[in-house]
Amino acid sequence: MIISRLLPVNYKNLLADRSGVSPVVGMILILSIVMVSVGMIYTTGIPFIDSIKYNTQVSNARNSFSVLQNDVLEIINGPVTGAGMGRITKVEMGGGSIFVEPDNTEIQINYTGSSDHVTAVPGTITYKYKSRGMVFENGAVFSEYTTGSFMEFEPLIYASDLGSGNIVLMIHIINVTGANSSTGGEGTGKIRTSFEDRVNLYSGDVNSVNITIYSQNNDSWGRYFNHTLSKAGLDYSSGDFTIGQSSGKVEIKISGGNYIQLSIYETKILTKVE
């Protein structure tokens, strides 16, 4: 009796009153939804957007290096009316970097006897973006991954079947010359290329050809020569040619049948990035 007297007269009505509950519960639900949505954006949305940006940038670089190869081929084949012998290839940087390294690769071609050989240093033009890269090397364009490389566009190296294991083999070396240069960051990078010199290094019939390429893209070079020589009628299993690879090097030994019609050319392309 004493306790009931201390309670307010409208105590039971107060306990039954729910007028302040709905707004509070609604606010808690809204805050929870917002927090869950923000968490989902950070955990899934932002990585997805970054992935799209990454793939787009790599695709843009691939397209730019396709244009670069085409520009170099135009320089090799002669001036276009009104354009001259120089080209400027533009690359959207997107936070990546471009650099020219004229002396970081090498190709050795031995034919007939061990004393008859050609040595050239083709050099490279490289675009790096995070873990990916695009490389122009000896006329070919490669996509570089952490696990290896893939040849996107083929070089000026051809083999044709003459029958009975005899082939025509034409090797056009594209030598990137000039000083080391680089650029990076945002905006648009420019790769300037121009004709410097062209020489015929060898032309004649030989019995064998050994090609050694020192390159980080040795895996792709091995696959390319395997495909090219097989398509020209040579049989790997019969020993018409062999391909040996090691770290940073691939060696192709071609014996063929009776003879190989070999032609080796070299074009020097003066290159600078800015």
C-alpha cells in the first residue's frame, strides 16, 4: 500500500504509452542500413571500381602500343605524304610510366659456320602500370604479367615453306636507339620515333641458323618461333628445329632440310619519350 501511494496516479498509462518508441527505432534502423551500405561499398564497390579502372588502363596501353607498332612500320616502309619520317605516339599515362632502354636486350644470329654471325641490341620501349606492362621489343609487342608474358602483336620475322624441309627465313631487326628516357604520372605521354638507318646484314643460302635472344620475354619468343617454324613445314619432333629456354634467354636452332634462304635486315629507330 505504501509503494502504490508513492507511484504517480497515471503510472499504468505511462507504461502503456509507446509514442516515443517508433522514432527511436526508425532512426536506429536507418543508421544501421547506412552503416551496412557504406561497409558494402568499401568491401565490394571500391575494389570493383578499381578493377574496372585497372583493366581500362591496361586496355588503353595495349591500344597505344598497337598504334606505336603501326607507326614504326610506317617509318620502316617509308614516309607518308605530308607526314615525314617521324611519328608521335600518345599514351594515356593514368599513373603509369614509360621508359626507353636502348641497350637491355640482345639478339645473336649464327649461320653456316660459327664465325658467321650477326649481333644486334634491339632495346625496348616499356609502359608499366602497377603489376602489368606493355613492351615494344624488336618489332613485337608483349603484355607482361608477374608470371610471364604474352605476344600481342608479331614482329617482322617470317618463315615460308619451300618443301622438303627447306624454308625462307626473313628476320627484320628493329633497333630502338637513342639515350635512356622516361616519363610518368598523369596526363598524356608521348613516344617520339624517327628513322635513323637501315642496313642489309646478310642475304644468302645457309645450312643452319642459330638464334639466341636475351630477353625477359623469352617465353613468348619461344612460343612464337615454335608456331612460325612449324607453320613453315618444319617438324620439332623430327629435329628440324629445337627451342631451349632459360632465365632471360631463348635459343632456337634450325637445321631444316637442304638449305635455308636467310635474309637479315636491321632498321634503327631513334626513340625518345616525354
